[in-house]
Amino acid sequence: MAEGSRPSRVSEELREILAEEIPKLKDPRVGFVTLTGVRVTPDLRMARVSYSAMGDEPARRATAAALRSARGHLRRVIGRQVRMKVLPDLEFEEDETSETVDRIESLLRTLHQGGSSSEAVAPGGGIAERRPLREEDGSSPLREEEEA
């Protein structure tokens, strides 16, 4: 049996159950939620549930609060459907992958539109100077900085 196969099977089972149950929650704070993954620790005592939520910042915070308050109920539902010695504690964390992808696409569009510009948007949102990897004479500008 491969190492970690049990946690991966439990993760998948929990993801399926939670994906069915979260939309059934009666809490009005729960918006449109998509489960992006569940990671279970090797000892099966903690499950980190990654999700993405639609809406503006206050709506996403409300969704996070609703999911935190529904942990006990969701754990009971899991307990009825999965036979385990110890049910894992649920920890919800918002998956910001889609926001990161949108940011990267926007940066790439900016770079493609202003291809001849010597400035690019830095990761912190500021402007960074774009430097060539090699000078025209073949020397590396990075090595010159390291020597200085």
C-alpha cells in the first residue's frame, strides 16, 4: 500500500460529503461556495478544507464566519456517513488561487500591451524596472551587481 493513500482517500470522501452538505446549510451568510480541496493530516485528526467564495470582501468574510460556525454540524454529518474511529476537526481556509491567476493574467496583459516599456508591475503592485538578462556586449548585468 502506498504511503499516504489512506489520508488521500479520506480527503476525497470528505470533499464529496462537504460539497453536498455546504449548499444545504440554512445560514444566509453562506454564499456561492466551491470546495477546491481537502487535505487531511497523516494521523487523520485534522482536515483543512480549501474553498473559494464568490462576492465582494464583506460577503466572503461572512461566508468564512458561516463555515466556521457550521463546523460542528458538518462534522456530525460526516460522522453519520463515514465510519472512522476519530472524526477529523475541520478547518476552513479560503483558496485565493483564482485571485492569483487573475492577477498574473492582468500582469501578463500589461506586459504584452506595453512590450517596449522598460517598466513592469512588481509583485507588491509597485513599478519595477525591467532589466535585460544580457547586455549587448554579452556580459550579465546581474554579475556586475553581485561584484559591487
